[in-house]
Amino acid sequence: MIEQVWTGFVVVSGPPASGKTTLARALAPELLLPLLSKDTIKHGLMAVLPVPNIETSRLLGRASVAALLAVAKDIGYGVLEAPWHRSAAAPLLLELSAPVVEVFCRCDGATAAVRFASRTASQGPGHFAADRTQDELWNDEVGEPIAGGWPVIEVDTNGPVEIDVLVAQLREVRVH
């Protein structure tokens, strides 16, 4: 049996295409935590629900975050990954009633734009990524840490992240 070594939540935040999913997928197994990702949930919903327009896609995105938080609250621990909107996310994450440490993915706009364009070209129907405005994608709500009173570790995601270094930082933050 694998022993759980982490309690509470590691919240991975940052704007679209900042490397959140890549980082969260590498981090979760190192911490022996389940990964709850907004996009994974949204893709599951899109597999069974029609997504005829961008408004429906946005609604499914919000529903995906609500589902992610419901599961998180039920299990009590995990890596939670989404493009969290600061003003809405802070109170919702505080309702989890467990310790939170935030890992904020920071990368420059040019890198994020290249990643986003590459990802958009390979996405299937229902995402409407090409229809989203720059302001919708990269704004102050997602461009800065949530910083809801918990520790925040900012990570430069312009290139590869040293996961072992990040894990050590997370463990150090949790001790204090």
C-alpha cells in the first residue's frame, strides 16, 4: 500500500498555456496525490453534451471547476489544476477546509501565445479557442496568483521545471 505523505491541496494556477497541466501531471505522482484537472473534466462533459457555441463552452468550463471542487471537497486532498479566476477562486478554495499551497505558473506572454496557438490547432470541436479574446485569456484574474492567504510558490514555466526542486519547496512550505 502506498502511504499518503501529503495532506490538503496543491493548487496549480496560471493563465492558459502557462504550463499548468504539464507541471501538475508531473507533480501529482511525486506527492502521491490524485490530479483533478478542469480540462480533463471538461473533455469528459464535452464527450456527452453538445457544445454548439462559445457560451456553452464557457458554461461547461465553469461546471467543470464546480465538479472539480466538489470532488476535491469530498476526498480532502489532491493537486487541483485550472486557470483559476482569482476573485472567484479564493473563497471557493477556502471552503475546502484543508491546507492549500499554491503553485503559480509564470511564463512570458510570447511563450504562452505560441503554446496556445499550437494547442488550438490540434483541439477538436467545442473549445472555440480561436474565438476567445486576448483579454479573456490573459488578464489580471488569471495572470497573477490567487494568493488567498495560503503560501504561494511562483515557478518559471518558460522552460522545463525541476520537479524535485519544486517538491522540496512544497515540503519546506508545509513544515512552516
